[in-house]
Amino acid sequence: MDPIEERKRLLTRRHFFSVSSGGLGTAALASLLAADAQAAKGLPGLPHFSAKAKRVIYLFQHGAPSQLDLFDYKPGLERARGADLPESIRMGQRLTGMTAYQSSFPTAPSIFRFSQHGQSGLWLSELLPHTARVADRIAILRSMRTEAINHDPAVTFFQTGFQLAGRPSIGSWISYGLGSENQDLPAFVVMVSQGKGGSQALADRQWGSGFLSTRYQGVKFRSGADPVLYLSNPAGYEDPARRRFLDDLGRLNELEFKDYQDPEISTRIAQYEMAYRMQSSVPELTDLSKEPESTFALYGPDSRQPGSYAANCILARRLAERGVRFIQLFHRGWDQHNNLPREIRQQCQQTDQPTAALIQDLAQRGMLDDTLVVWGGEFGRTVYSQGALTQDNYGRDHHPRCFSMWLAGGGVKGGLTHGETDDFSYNIVRDPVEVHDLHATILHCLGVDHTRLTFKFQGRHYRLTDVHGNVVRGILA
């Protein structure tokens, strides 16, 4: 049998309808191309209410920063140094395979000094001197918790609202709901930087679109001469030839759509056109040579190094200026199971100044009021030491029961802490915040009711927050 005929026999009823009605394919294609234009604008009726934020910059600290050494000040722990964590605190809670075998769980107070900062008096570690200067602009969630205890499901949970792969990422949901403010750049951009500490694998599916159209997936920017893979023309291939090629390819795709009625074909056409426009917009965006010297001084010594966290923070601001809706920076290296004091110092030296600089930069440009900035990892760290505890060295295992994150900017009240943990930073004693609550709050700042942003798939209306989620109103301005 002819291969083409064999393929047609395997098709769904879409093919039957397309060949049985001559004008149906053309009409449907026109409808889908119109839908492409609408997709750039977002869903009709969104935002649901007046939005405080137009865009989000999510600074994801991959590997899980220790809340005990950065944000959750526990001065009374020094009296318990080296003592076994009381069973009344641990209560038989689940442990990872890395510490479940330990015969004792020695309490490990932070060796770093804490002090109060800003008019609000926020307690911050000495590891965060630059963040301390913007203390009155950030709201710390001290009572975050999650269901996942290992990295991949925990990161997946934070990105998609579900621990198993396959759901759309938060950036994809926002791109789907609100569209883009810039037709020459993607609505959702991702950048990854590497710290000096231990690193876990980070899969591209963490910024995937799941069952949404692939047009909503994150576009990964890389360091180097070619920020987006396959975007540049091959050597000797001039722009007019590229334009003719895309026009011819578009016509072939239109013919294929008439036969198969696959919506992803129209997405493919739209993505080729976006890539063509990005050939001009991306090189200008990623060229930092025109930034004044004061920018590099503000963001720190690493800011001239392409691919560094500091350089990516500058690019995040530039993307925000150009109307990109969701910008996510993943910084790896926070998985500190041993030698934590040394490694967390290194991580903070790389991240503290550029993070604070981004807040200051957005504020001085008048952009912080409508840009929501989120900082945090996938879970926290245990109060007990993983392995041996010495006076100046310890490690910490994964701890999903409580940890800290912070938000700043569009719609958030600065200079406050929300929630409280017990004396060991092991359990939450007031105002717990679930992952779904964080997602609901981010959407709320963007003017989106998280219960109404849905997509029907396999007979069910899905949403980012699943059947959960409450807006954390205590941190809203």
C-alpha cells in the first residue's frame, strides 16, 4: 500500500470531514490562523479584574536553599547544639533515604549571624547584605510547605502544580491566559545558570506546555553567540531567502492542515514566524554592550560574564522592559547535603547582589510596581545535620515541612513576614502556605482568578491549582 494512503487510513474522523467537504478545511484554517492572533492577546475576558502586576520574574533557586541559614532566625537553637532532635518535634515524619539510616539527628544551629534591617526590621542572615538593603520591599513567606521530598517531583510540583510530569508549567498557563505584550519575543522565556554547589538535573519539561499548545512553552535562552538554538541563518543563507523559504513552508503546512485538521500545524506556522521575528529582536536584546557602567556596578562582578546569574538578572530586566510576560531564571547549586557553610557562602556571593540589584533596578525605572518578583526553591533544609556535626561545618537534608520564599513588587506589600515555624524550623505553627496557594497568589497579582483559568483536556477542566489554592491575602498591598 502507498505510505500516504496507509497513513490516511490510520487517521481520525478529522480526515473524513476534511475530504468530504471541500470548503471545510480552508474555513477551519482561516479560523485557526485568526485564533493565532487571538492567542497573542490572551483569552477573552482576561484579566478577570484589575491587575497590579503585568509580568512575573521568577528567580528559582534550584536545589533548595536553607531557610535556617538565610531567613528563619532561631536564636534559641544554640542551646540545643548537638542534641538529638526531639521526637516530639520530628513526630516520625518521613525522611529521605539519605538520613533515614542515621541513629541520631544532631541539632545544627546556623553559624551565621542574623540582624534586623529596614524600617520593618526584617531578620536576615549576614549572607544577604544586599538583600538587606531592599528589606522593606520584600514579603517573606516563612511558612511554605510542599508534599514532595525529592528534587524532581518537588520542582515539577512548583512548576506545574502536580508532582508527575505532563501538566503545563506556570509560565505556560500565564502565557495561555494573558498572551504577550511583544509580538517579536516569546511570552515565556527561561534562563539557567550554574552555581558552585551541588546540582541536580533540570529537565526542559519544567517549562513545557503539557497539554496546552506548544506555542505556550518556555523558550530557553542560552549564553554565547546563539542565544536560541537554530535561530540564526546558516552561513551564506541571506534574509530574503529565509523569508521565501518560510512563505513556501507556510503554504505546505496549510495544505497539510486541510488534510489532517491538526491544530499543532497552525502552531508550527506561528512558531516559524516568531522565530523569524526573533532573528532581529533577540540579538538586540542580549547585547549588553550599550548598558551603562553603572548597571554592571549595580549587578556585581559576574554581570559581564554571559550565562552567569548576574548577567541573566540584567537580561530579565531587559525582557521585562520589552513586555515579556513570564521570565524565569533557574540558578542551580543549592543542594547542600554537606559542607553547607562553605557552599552557601559561595551561592550567596553569586546571587545576593544581582537579586537585590534587580529589585533596585526595576524600582528606579518605575517598573517594580507592575512587576512581580518571586524568589525561592523547591523545599527547605533540616535543622539536624546530615552526617557529622562540627563547630563550623554541617550539612542539611531535604525538608518539605517548612521553608522560606519571598515576593516583591506588583501587588505585594513589602517589609513583612508571613507565617511562623516552631523553635526548630521543623513544623509550621501559623499560617501555612501551600504550593497551590503561592500559584493562586501569583495569578491574583496578574488579575487572574485561579479557579477560572482552565483548559479542557480528556473530558476534564484542568487548572494550575488543580482543585486547591487560596490567595495569600496577608501579603497583598
